[in-house]
Amino acid sequence: MPPSELEQFVVGLGQPRFRAKQVQEWLYRGAPDFSVMKNLPESLRRDLGRAAQTLPCTIEQKLESLDRQTTKFLLRTTDTNQQHDIIETVLMRTSYGNSVCVSSQAGCAMGCKFCASTLLGLKRNLTANEMLAQVLAAQWELRTRLAPHDAHKVRANGDPNNNDVSHIVVMGTGEPLQNTENLRGFLGTANAKLGISWRRMTVSTCGIVPGINELTEWARPVNLAISLHAPNDELRGELMPINKRYPIADVLDAAFAHSERTGRQLMIEYILLDFPTPNRGTGGGNYAPEHAEQLSALLKDKSVMVNLIPWNAVAERGDLSAPSNNAVHRFQDILKENGIHTRIRRERGADIGSACGQLRLNPQPL
Ligand code: SAH
């Protein structure tokens, strides 16, 4: 509810206006229900609990990784036809802050061959509030459940806001640039109400060119990440059907324009992956030395960072596999020799199915 509506609602329950403000403060802290709103009279908490809920979804399950740095939330959503779905969100406690990986759609229509998110197809777009709720669920978890030794670790790295979400990556299930209006609404609220800086937000896309252009025109200094995964159209077309609509040259042109307009460095995501049948001229993978050379040529002299992601296991994609560590480093070395800034992405929470490409619609609760 926008503030004015919330005020009317609270007044309608026979309460003074200022109570609305108190309720709203709790909402933006991520309160899972009204019982925790201790500065409200008990009768009001009860009335609110009967009439409303604090988030547009409920927390069905929380899974904690063995290293205790990653938490996955299974959130139960309800659509306009009262149909329920489970969507997934991941909170990562890192040395640079607390990052939430947000899903932008229930399911995904993109059909990328290597990804779990697309297995059930697209159910629907998530609303701005459903995206915000994912951040709020993580925020509440951090403030109420963060183990003391973890808190100490984050503080030691100099982040005074160790109990706050500091970064948002829209890298969960779905294609955010197919849902741009809600995406902008969500990021705008996260900036205005949660105080998360634009520069600490990253939107990842498989390469929807009109959506990239829309972000560029929006002109907020959010980071853009492109899921590239192959350095030529033939290979990319086999892995990612969207490439037939928007080929590499068009995607990169749009992405470079975003980077120039916003002054933000472009992130290129590149999975390293083995596939079964040797594809014409590709030798069954996307990480041969010639691929590294082709990738370097595409990105030459641009402000980019290549994030290399060894493929994470997806049960239904048993025909795929990740290359050896050696192969990953060999690929990275060629990029480096060509002057391309590159990092290998640390996999987070593979034991709870929360690593890149493992998030899905309607998972079986454990
Ligand atoms: N649809 C958007 C947002 C998803 S981001 C996009 O495509 O960018 C999730 C990232 O993880 C993408 O780069 C995606 O290509 C990558 N990914 C998908 N499956 C993966 C897997 N099994 N292992 C590693 N990364 C994967």
C-alpha cells in the first residue's frame, strides 16, 4: 500500500494517523507479521493481523548452506487468480556486504539449455512488491538471525551496515528485461526506501536489446550484466535461443552504450561448459583457446569485467558438465594476456541448490 492508502486503512481501524507511519517503518524492515510490531497497541496488532499481511508472499522455507554464508528462501506467492507458486531468493553474506539475488519472474521463457530456471517455462511476471519482498525477507533475516561470529566477520571488513542488505543482484529466476516496468518500480523503491545505492544494484540479462535500451534511457547508474556464454552467434544460438532474435553484435552495442551513458563498468557473464555432441567446429565446449581469443576481440578496449562461471550442476541437464579447474584457468589466462579484466565467480550454496543457474520455479521443499 502506498503511504496515503495505509494511513486511510489505519484510520479506518479507528487508530490515529501516526500509527500508519510506525507500521510502514516495520514494513520496510521486513517484518514477517504484525506480532513483532512492539510499539503498536496489542489490539491494533491483532486487528491488522486479521485484515492484512505484511508481505505479498509468505516464507515457506529457509535453507542455510553448510558454510553458513548463504541462505535460500522459498517464498510462496499468490497471483490475481489465487494461484500459488514458490519462488526462490538467495541471501549471500560476503566480505563486501550482504547481497540478495532476486527473482524477477515466476519461471522463465528464455529456454537457455544450461539453466534450471527455464525448465517449467514462464508462469508470470513478478510485481515490484514481490521483488521488494524478497529483499525485505533477507533484511529481516540479517537483523534478527545473523549469527554473532558472522556479524563479526562482516564488521571486520569495514562495513558499518553489517545488518543491512547492501547489494541487489537481479540474477534469480526470470528475465528482468521482460519485466522492465516492475523492475524499475522495485529498484526505485529499494533506492528510496531502503537506501540501497544504484551503484550496488546489478541487472543481468540474456540480451533483450529493447530492454537494455530502456535501462540506458532510464539513466540510473545501475550495473548491467550480460549473459554472453559464447563468443560467436553459431555457438550462442545453440545454447541460448534468444540469440536468434538478438545476435551478439546488437546485444554488445546496446550494452556498451549503457556503460558509456551511466559510467558503469559492464559485466560479461560467461559460463564454462562441456556439452555432449561435438558441435560443428566447437569441439563440445565453449572454452577452447579460440573461444577465449574471439571473446577478447569482442571486448577489446571496452570497460568490461568478464565473470567466468564454471557451470553449476542442474539435475535435468545430465548431459552437460563443467570443465576442469585447469581448463577454467587456461581460459582466464588468455583473456588476461589480451588485457581483459576477468574474475572467476565463487559458487555460493551449491549444497542448497542456490548457485547460479540452479534457482527454479516450484522446487520440491526439502
Ligand atoms: N535471465 C537473466 C537473469 C539470470 S542471471 C540472465 O540470463 O542474465 C543467472 C546467471 O546464471 C545467468 O548468467 C545465467 O546464464 C547463469 N546460469 C544459468 N544456468 C547456469 C548454470 N547451470 N551454471 C552456472 N551459471 C548458470
